Amino acid sequence: MALFTKEEALNYHAAPRRGKVEVVPVKPCNSQKDLSMAYSPGVAEACKEIHANPDAAALYTGRSNLVAVVSDGTAVLGLGNIGPLAGKPVMEGKGVLFKTFADIDVFDINLDVSSADELINIVKAMEPTFGGINLEDIKAPECFYIEETLKKEMNIPVFHDDQHGTAVISGAGLINACEITGRNIEDLKVVVVGAGAAGIACSKFYVSMGVKRENIFMFDSRGLIHKGREGLNQYKKEFAQDNDYGSLEEVIKGADCFLGLSVKNLLSQDMVRSMAKDPIIFAMANPDPEISYPDAKEASPNCIMGTGRSDFPNQVNNVSGFPYIFRGALDVGATIINEEMKLAAAKALAALAKEPVPQEICDAYGVKELTFGVDYVIPKPLDPRVLEWEVAAVAQAAMDTGVAQNPIKNMDAYKKSLRDRVTASNKRIAAFVDSYFTAS
């Protein structure tokens, strides 16, 4: 059941100030002296310092805490190719999440471009402005080429959240699901339905976690991806099976894990019953999954079931990933977000799910308790402990792999600073937002 009406959602975006974000100065500009330092002539001192030492930009500008959320609007939510203008509310929303969960500033960049290369050239040219690039809602297969190219040609982190956010969060769930059901990850038979950005990225991430590539059976709208099919792009070819093993109903028999990133009602109860004992089911079509939580549980009571929804257990929500991955990357001056950093994020989330859950978090979700098990394999997205667990793990992985330009010397002190920073940021935001509603 929806938590809001259409009118409430539209009013949220329209009033009391249009949109969801605002640019606010953080230095005074109330006197002639303030004005002279903010702009001319005082600003020249900062310019000269940066010209002499480019690293000084992190000290004298907001660049090291500024991320661009970039989209061409070709794959917005479940709405498809609605264009960059119609997609702008989503990109503004991404900015709200970055700021709320990790105190990261965002400019949303909505590009009306005609080709992947045009988008690449524009984003590359913006490197002096930003500390990181979050690609968003760009259709496959172009999104793979865009991210790969930008990662090679830019010296700041580039991260396509539609790919890797889902991979990291579901990967955390997979780690714990294997432990709970007594499975070895290298022995899993995984069926993936949906060969877009998230499906392919999740599959690649699972391989990096230990799943055997030949044990991944990927389906797109035309059926099983296999080497006998024509017209496969290079990214689908990575997961092409040697032979056509049949329909989803046939292939899913005996499968340990189902990963759905497609459309609702695709997975039947009979298919679930044909899977291996106590299967792992991540049905993440939004807003309605490939099989509903009640139907999956009825078919296999001990299955581990995750969806993209907040009203059922094990929500796979990207907000548990991207703000914290970027926070860790920015704070150590990482030049890239590499596979080791993503794996560290997934392992940190998996480990946190085993920790006792404070009562205030249970209260926030209206439950008596949350304990590690089939209905709790992933920490809740609103769990504030994710901040220090995941960010610290990502920062450490960046340092361990040699991509950190500004290593952290005292990790315990850093974790505390994260809590203090985000708490202070949220207090500022709350007071600011309240002032709007009070004035209206």
C-alpha cells in the first residue's frame, strides 16, 4: 500500500520551495571585508595557491566534497527513456541522499546528449569541478562503455550506481545467505533474470566474490543467453552459456540463487519449489518483485528472500552503498573506486548484520527485534552504524590497494569524526528545512 498520494508527492517537490536542493554559502558575506575576501581581490590568493599546488584545491575549495550526479535520462527508475529533464527530480533526490547520509554535496548534471562519446567528453571536461562522478540512470550497454572510459581517463572516482550499488548490497546479502544456509559461494548455481546494467554488474561482482562464471545462467527478454544466439553485445557474451539449456522454468531447477532485475510476477511458486533446498531469492523488480514475499515464503518457508521494498525483510537498497562508498573514497583522495573497495563495502555490511541491533533502530522499523537470520541478512538502510562500518572499510581498502592519495593515520578517530560530521550536518539541514515550513 502506498505511503503517499500523487498529490502529496507532487506537493513535496513543489512547496514550500520548488525542487529538493538549494546551494547555500558557508562563509559570511556581510561586510566590505567579507566581500573582498569572497571575491575580488582576496580570492586571488586562493587561486595563486592552487595554481602553484593543485592539491591545495582540496583546502581552499569544496571540490573534495563535491560529487556530480550525471544522467542522460535514458533509463530512469522503471520509467525508461524519459529524458534528462524528466529525470531531474531523481537526480536531485540522489543529492538529498548523499547529503543526508554522508554529508556529501552534489550538483545534478542532466545532459541532453546524442551519444555516449558526447557524454564522456562533457564529463571529462568537468574534472576540475568535482571530487567524484556518480553516473545514474544511463541505459545499457552504453553505461558500461561510459564508465569504463571515464575510469581510465579521469583521476577521480567514477561510479555507476545502477550497476555497482545493487551489486554491493545484494553481495552483502549473498555472503550472509550462504553462511546461514551452509553453502559455499563457489558452488552456487545462480540464475539471473535481467541483463541490463544491474544484472551484468551483479553477476561480475558475484564472480569476484567467488561464484564460478559458468554457474551463472543469465536471461534477457529473449531467453537464456548462450553462445548460439546472434546479436549479443560484448557484455552479455561474458555470461553466455555453452548451450541453450532451455526456459527459465527448466533452468531454475536445482538453482541455489535467483537474482531478479526484470519485471513483476516472473517467478512462480512452482519454480521456487523446484529450486534447491532453502533457496536464496533476490527479487528486485520495482515496485513489484518477480515474486511477492508472501508467495515465495509459502512456496519455500525457509528461503532467504530479499526485494527492493521497505515493507518486507532484507531490503536491497542502494542508499546503503553509494553515499558511504563515496565518503570513504573522497576522504582518502582515492583516484578510483576499485573492486577491492566494493568488496570491502559488501563485507562490512555483511559483518554489521551479525551485530546486535540497538532498540532505537528496531523502533524505527516498528519491530520488536532484529536478529541475524533468514529475515535479516542485510542491515537496515536507516541504521546509522552503516556510516562508520562501511566508510572505514572502503577507506582502508583504498589505502591497502595504493589508490589513496591522503591516507588516514588514525582510523578510530576517523570513525568518530564521521559520526560527529554527519550529526552536525543533519542538524544544520533540519534547522534550514524547518525554517522554510515555519515561514510558509
